[in-house]
Amino acid sequence: MNFTRLALRSITGNSFRSWVVVLCAMLVAGLALATSLILRGAENSLRLTIDRLGADIIVVPQGAETKVESALLMSTPASIWMPDNVVGEIASVPGVAVVSPQLYLSSLENASCCSVSSMFLVAYDPATDFTIEPWLEKKIGSRLSLGEAVGGMHVFVPLGEENIKIYGYLISLKANLEPTGTGLDQTMFFTFETARDIARLSPTLAVKPLEIPLNSISAALVRVTPGVDPHEVALEIFRKVSGVTPLESPNLFLSYRKQMTGLLHSNLIVLGITWGLSLVLIGLVFSMAANERRRELGVLRALGATRDFVLRSLLMEAGILALIGGGVGVVLTTFVVILFRTRIIQSLSLPFIFPSILSLLVQVVAGLALALLSVALAALVPAYRISYQDPANAMRE
Amino acid sequence: MNKIAGVLIIILALVIGILPQFTDCQSQGKELTLTTGKTVPMKCHWTAIAEIGMAVPLIAQGIMLFLSKRKETRLALSVTNIILGIFVVLFPTWLIGVCANNMMLCNNLMKPTLILCGALVIVIGLITFIMAYRKVESVA
């Protein structure tokens, strides 16, 4: 009998002990993977959103910084307005290359005149836009016309219909943007012309009319001249244009980054406690098992099995249990994170994008390795003690 | 093992039957307002009702699995559990569906929970099937 078969016999022989070790390994691997997936997913998502916006500075009405961040990241509808003459004032600031105004709107909640309830809508100026238009030119080779829109990853035409209804207005969805894991995935983008047409027709088509205040915009995206420091330009905008706050893209979503750091610390504490407790529990279980099997292992030694053979069979047993538990833990965690990702985003108020297959594999392997290391570490001392015991004493006790 | 599987099926059936009643849009006080002013329930409500129809036979299956002693009975129970598990998943995803906005509770909590529970019912069904099938084979 080789030591693998001996380990397997021992695993099936005491199912309670095996279940305890499997559950501990499952918990350690699952928790480690969940922490890593959520925090890395949130970080990637923030990075992708900043890249997608493509602006060096976003100018928003003073005091509306958090509202804008929540709208862009969590798709929380925001109704914020500032006079549109700020666009000219910002454009006159030295170092500003392009300024593009945007309107932030929202579809109605639970109304049959809107296909999707409370969807974040962004209207842009096609004459100055540098975020959606270049992407459109590349993707579909044309610009958006009246009544046309592009949507985030999760914006789609309802089953059995040809258009998306917004305030009773039929909008044709031309394309979907790549996922970012943020509110942008649930956002619809169309031109100023379409937004004004929806507002014009909404009193007759919708349950409630869409109101866009006259001569107002919600935000202005700024791209600075190459070689100019965006920080200097932001300071200059702050000094020269009253009633606005310029947000530099590296400083965007600062409150979310702080929240992520807090979450990382608390998760690491929980993971540390779980890991420590699991280690103690597995150590105890293996000590009990080693005591129970004292005579059996003594007989094995008396029949000619070496110390190394006994030690290896015990460690093999621990390794098999760790791999089973760790395997179930990582599969279950991956499945749960995929299924509940939107709920996680909502509960933690953090954006999230699922990692690439390669990155996921690395994290899964790391989770499994942690489970294997933990179980092997906890089982090492009892396994070493029992394998180095004198066979005659072991059989007599 | 069959007793554990029976208890797990009963627990999952309770989740499948009860949770949707508290996570559909109707339970959150949300209804679809038509242009006529009339309100109607959203489709997630009908999924929640359909899942009661899945949960009741699953509870009976769980009890029978817990009490069954014959391998052939377990084999048959496992197959019906797998079929019921598939339908638990199909109602919120394909047959009826839930609301389109994934920020709604029915979309981000009810649907994934039903998929997870349905998948677990299928996995448990497969495990009990393999175990019963092996025992039937070894007896033959």
C-alpha cells in the first residue's frame, strides 16, 4: 500500500474529521479569493472609468462633486445644473485645448413610458465631444443622428421591441460600449439635439415631462493642451470661473478610494482571524486524529513502514483535504461573486469589474495555495510528533 | 449522505419559495404605471409566484429523499430534483424573467439567489444520483 492510498483510506474512514478540515480550507480559500476579487475588481473599474471619460479635468457645479462621482460610478441619477456660459469662460483659460459640455438626465421611475426605470442619461455636444464621438467613428463609422443613442454594456433593447422608450420617445440603440463595471455600464449617451427633442415631446408622450433648464449644463469635460500641467490648468479654472469645481482625473473618485482602503483593512482583519482560527482548529483535529491512530501507526511502523512514510501519508491526507476544500471554496466564491456582483456593487457602494481569465486563474491558484499551506502548516506538528514516536511505545499505550 | 441531501433540498426549497416573495418589485411597492394611469405588477412578480410552484414539489422531494431507503427510489428522486433545479434557474432567466434594470432588487438579488439555489439543487441531485446509481450497479 502506498502512502496516497493510506491517506485516502484515512479520509474516508473518519468523515467528521475530514469535513471539518474541508470546511476550514473552503473558508480560508473562499474568503481570500473574495477579498482579492472585489478589491482588485474595484481598482480596475476606477481605472477604466477614468480612461473612458478621457478628460484631464471635469468641471462641475460647486458642491456637486460627490453627486457627479456617484452618477458616473454608481449610475445614481443626478440633477445638477450650472449656466452654460461657463464653457466660454473655461475655454479662455490658458492651457485648455477643448471643452465639451454635458447634460445629466434620468429616465422616470416605474413608468411604462420608459423601458428602463431610473436610468442615468448623458447628453453630449457632438461639435466638441472627445469621449464618445471618436469611439463611434471607430466602431460604427458614423456619428449619432436624432433619436439615436449608444449605451453602456448593460443597456439593451427590451425583448420583442425594436427601440428603447425614454419618456415615450423611441430611441434606436446603435452600439454598446465595453464594460467598466461602473454606472457607465447602465448609462445611455445621446446628443443635445436628441435630449431637447425628448424634452419637447415628453409632455404629450410621457407620464411626466423631461425638464432641461434653459441655458444650463451639468458638467464640462476639459482636455488640456499637450505638455501643459493639468493641475495648473485646474487651479486657473478654479481662480477664474466662479461657482464651479474642477476635478482632476487622478483625483477623481477620491472618496471611493478611501472607502476601498478601509474595506481592505477590515477584510484583512477578518481574513487574519479566520486564518488563525482555522489553523488552530485543523491543528487540533489532526492532533486528535494522530492520538486516535497511535496504535494503527505503531503497527505500521512495526511492519516496516519508515518514519518518512508515515509523515508523508499524514501530510498527503492534509493536502488532499485542503485541495478538496480549497477547490470547492474558490469555485463557489467565483460563482457567487459573478452572480451577485451588482448586489455587491450596491451594498459596498463600490464599482466592480470582473478580472480577465488570466488574472482570475492567478487569484484562484493563490487561494488554493493559501488553503494548502494553512492545512499543511497546521498538520505538520502532530504529523511529525506521531511519526517520530517509538513503535513499541505507540502500540503499548 | 442522503439524509443530509434531503435536508439541504428542503432548506433550498424554502429559500426558493420564500425569498422571491420579499424581493420582487411588488413587495418593494413598485408597480408599472401605464399611460392610462392604471398600475400592473412587473414580470418579476410572476417569476416569484412560479417559484412557489417549484418550491412545493422540492420540499416533498426533500422529505422523500430523507425518508427513502431504496436505491431505486433515490435514483428517481435525484432525476426529478435535477429537472426541478433546471426549472428554478429557467424561470428568472428565460421563461419569465425579471425587470431589466440591474439596480432593482429583483434583478440583483432575487435572480442570482434563484440561479444559485437552482444550481445547488442540480449539483445535489447529480451527487445523489451518482451515489444511488453506483449502489444499484454493485447490487446487480
